[in-house]
Amino acid sequence: MNRIIVLLFLVNFFVNAQNSGYIEGIVVEDKNNSVEGVHVFNTTTLKGTITNADGFFKINVKEQDTILFSSISYKMKEIIVTDSMINRKGIIIQMISTIYELDEVVVNPYGNLSGFLEHDIKQQLNQNIITASSLGLPNANTPKMSYSERKIYSLTNHDGVLFALINKISGRTKKNNKIKAIIRKQDTIEKVRSSFHDSLFVYSLKIPQNQIDGFIYYCEVDSSFQKTIELENKLVLWDFLLRKSVEYNNIINKGSNK
């Protein structure tokens, strides 16, 4: 009986060993150019990787695993791992570009020109100026984002649950969150510094000019700092900075006296 159990165990071990391994290859686009940054995700094991600058990837698999290839601007591609693919090198995965078709828009604001320059200029000046809003284009009235807002927006997942899961497994979400925190902190410093001239920090708060950023970082540790910023009231903010400058200067002076 024990021999049969051992035999079955060995058979199962060798079958699993033969049907598992890895696949590696290159992801290319329609024109056979390599594609960097494609998410290669094993939906069976919930593990994944990302293609490098040359479009190369390598991922552990076993037979019948489902491998998902996804990237912005390309249609998602899915393959089922077969026995012949395992431990095979040089697999080529071709991605198909996603084409976004817009509805036809006919813009003909100057269809009534007479051919007489002076007359046509006066006529056009009297007409309404054509803008994105007048044309009814999407997001025409959306406020323009600052550089920092655009950067944070680009680092935030807008592609659904699947991409969020892929980003979390690959570590990209954690990395992006750190970058967003740094951007927000830098924005806070710039907002405070733009509210008051440096001379006020130097002569009124007694903060050396080369330490202004450090002083604001010190203020940021206070739990009430962010709420004070959000009030957008310069008098309240200045009162807060006055109180914190006393604490900050005491710490600096104690350190210099040691």
C-alpha cells in the first residue's frame, strides 16, 4: 500500500514538473516594433511582470494558465498556455492598436466669404468667436489643471479594477503614491511661499532665507497645518506661521548652543 502511495506521488510530481516552467518572448505592435510597458499578467497565479524597453518579458507558467497582455492604446490580448509553449523562448506576441473614432464634425465658420478682404474682416469681427464651448466639444468648460494636478492625475488609475490589480502587484501603485505625496508636499511649500514675500519670513519670523523650506516642512508636521491651508485665509495662515516660528527658532537656537 505504501509503495502505491509513493508511486502515485512520484507520478504526480513528474507530471507537474513537466507541465510547469516559464515562457519568454517579445511584445510587438502592428508594425513589428517592440512595445515597452505592457502588463503581462498570469490570471491563474495572480502574478505578473512588465515588458522592458525592448518589449521583452519572462513569466512563470504552467499548462492551461491564462496570460493577459494589456497596455493603453492597445487591445487586450489573452493566451492559454499549452504544453508546447512551456520553457520556450522567442515567443512573439502581437498587440493591435486601439482606434478611437470620433463622430464626424463639420466646421465651416468662413463659408460666406465674399473675396473682398476688408469687407470679410469686418464681417468676421462682428461674428461670435469660435471656441471649444461654442462648438460643444466635450470638457470644453473644464477648468485647466496645473502641472502638478496633471501629474497627479496621470499617476492615478483610471482604467478599472483589472489595471488597479496589475499596478498593485507590480508595485507601481505604491511607487505612484509616493510620487503623489512628494508633489503635494512641494505644492504646499510653493503655496505658502507664494502667499508671503521671503522678506517677511526673514525679518518678521526671523527665518533665514535658506531655511524657509525647512521651516514649512516643520509646520507641515502640525496636524492643523493642512486645515489652515485649506481655509485660504492669509491672516489665519500668518498667525499660524508666527506661532510656529517661535517654536522653530527655539529648536534651532538650542541646537546651535550645544
